[in-house]
Amino acid sequence: MADVINTSLLPFLILFIVSTSAGSTSTTYNVVSLGAKADGRTDSSRAFLSAWSSACASNAAATVFVPKGSYLLRNVVFSGQCKNLVTFQIEGATLVAPSDYGTDSWITFERVSGVKILGGTLDGQGAGLWACKNAGKGCPSGATSLEITNSREILISGLTSTNSQMFHIVIHDCENVKVQGVQVTAPGNSPNTDGIHVEGSSGVTISRATIKTGDDCISIGPGTSNLWIENIGCGPGHGISIGSLGKDKNEQGVQNVTVKTVVFSGTENGVRIKTWARSSQGFVRGVLFEDATMNNARNPIIIDQQYCPHDGDCPNQSSGVKISDVTYRNIKGSSASEIAMNFDCSHTNPCSNIVLDNVDLTYENKVATASCKSADGSATGLVHPASCLA
Ligand SMILES: *[C@@H]1O[C@H](CO)[C@@H](O)[C@H](O)[C@H]1NC(C)=O
Ligand SMILES: *[C@@H]1O[C@H](CO)[C@@H](O)[C@H](O)[C@H]1NC(C)=O
């Protein structure tokens, strides 16, 4: 290669290299320069999409820069295989959803590889829709605030998501996604406002999140593997849940999940695995729940394989989802109900190799109780309430 470089071209080549490397830190597309209005009322979707297309087509790493202020966005989809890393710099800015509700998702990243979302607040404006749902009227389902789908190499850092109409953040069919320092807030009585939902994805890490919501803080759907969750504050909300799984017969399993260092405060559940009482080929295997503190969680440790909200949905009343190799280590604190440890497994597919290692849960300052159905495993260290595993 060196042989063919004509020395007369060298100054040009050097200039070229210098300008691309400078470009890799300085190619910035400011949404306001492209027409966005920081007034929280003017639809700025076009400016955001145009900043995205330019950044995505850029020959060097590029930044979509959103200055401080509040921006109304309609449903937007950022998609495509970009040439280089694209950073969304949203620190100090708030993106506001329209209050006429959509379905599916509000802000979507689809088929992207190499995107960073830094800072920012997403305001889903869900209150009107929740009121409609809570009144039992016929309401639209509402939109997920942020969905990342069919994508890889994604970082979401320092984002705040508030008052989503439905789920706050969904990671679907992705590989290698890091979610760090995220805050999710919605009222404890807001319906279906799960914090972070992961499904069909591998290599997702969620760390240092504070999640207050009306549904699961984190929910884990079929086809999830190699998931790491660490340093989470959860509550109000329904806890951290693997499931619901096993609604469908042909369903992918969940494996290799670590949930570590979580404080649950006033939640409906702590660490839960939940499956439909229907036939399914699904499974859950290789799960570690470690270092959890329960502050009045209603069901601190629960496996519920009897889920069936409507009569007739579950003719066989038994779950096909096979649950195995689940460890609970250093789980401490208080339960808001007497049964702090409840393994209600499938009678046709019993849970196997459940391991309890240092569990200490109280109910009204006394030792709580445990309940086991179709569950086998072992206990080591101090285990209160005493294990009922076969
Ligand atoms: C399990 O997942 C973690 C990431 O959460 C990963 O580091 C580890 O290699 C995975 N283990 C296996 C056996 O795949
Ligand atoms: C009920 O169980 C039988 C035997 O396992 C199975 O063949 C059938 O598909 C199940 N029915 C439903 C609706 O799950």
C-alpha cells in the first residue's frame, strides 16, 4: 500500500486524516438549527428526524444535539444502519409526547447499531389515559415511551422517563444494550406503566436505576438471555418479574439472568417468576437473585405458575414452563404479608433445583412463613422462614 502513495499527495492525505478525526468529535446536528422549537407546543418531529438522517449518514461519528428546553414530538421512528456511532445528546432537554394517545410506541429506535442516548427527560403525558383506564371506559392502549427494537450496541445513560402512557422503556429483539443511571417515575396507581421491559434480547445490562411506577419496575419477557440487573431502587411498583411467560405454546425460554443489589420499598412483589397455567414449551433456567432488601414488599419471594386472569383461558390449569436452577442469596427484610416465600409451581412441570442461601424475611417483626407446591431444591446458611422445598 505504501508503495503506491505518491509523495506529492502526502500533504493532502494528512489534511484528510486530520479533518476526519476532528470531524469524529465535532459533527453535530443541532435540532434547533433544523427548525425545532423549544416551547413544548410546536411539533418538532421533523427537525429531530432530519438531524437523525444527517447524523446517520455522516462519514464520522455524529451527534444529534438537543439544547435545553422542552420539545413536542409526535410518534417518531429513528431507523437504519448508520455509517457510524450516533449520539443523542439530550441533557437538560425534555421531550414531550402529544396527549392524544397513540398505540405501539412514541419514540422508536429500530434496526440501529451503535447509538448512545445521553441524559434527557421523556414526558409521556399519561395522566389522561390512566384516568380513562381507571374509570373502566373503552380507552386506547397507549404508547410505550421509548422502544429499542431489532438493534445492537446501544447505551442509554442518565435518562429520566416520567408518566408514560404504557411501558416506559422496552428493549425488544436486541443485543448488547446498556441502560445506566436511568430514573423512571409514574404514580403507584397508574395502570401498565412498567419501568423497563426486556424481551427477545441478549446481553442487556441495567444498572443504577431508580424506578417508581404502577406496574413492574423491570419485567422480563420470553427469549431473554444473559441479562444483568444491578443496583436498583424499586417502588412503588410490582417488583422485578420474570414473566408473564408461557401464554403461548411455542415460546422461547429465559436463561442466565442475574438480579443483584436491589432495594424494594412498598412493592407488590419483590423477585417474582410468573407463568400462565397453560401448556407451553417455555422455560426459565439459570437465575440468580442476590443481595435484595425488602421493605414491606407484599410477596418478597414468589414463583406463581397459576396465572390465569380469565376463566376458560387455561383449560388444563397447568403451566408447561419448566423452571430450574434459581438461586436466592442474601435476601433480607420485611414482608407485608405472612407468606414471604411462596413457590407455587406447576404440578405437571415442578420447579427444580431452587437454592436458598441466607434468606431472612420477617412479617410484623416475627419470622414469616413459607409455602411450597411442586418445588424441589435445597437450603444453605440461615434461612428464615425455614425452607419447605422438597
Ligand atoms: C451470563 O450472562 C452474563 C451477562 O449477564 C455473561 O457475562 C455470561 O458470560 C453469561 N454466561 C453464559 C454461560 O453465557
Ligand atoms: C392440554 O393438555 C394436553 C395434554 O398435555 C395437550 O395436548 C393440550 O394441548 C392441552 N390443551 C391446552 C388448550 O393447553
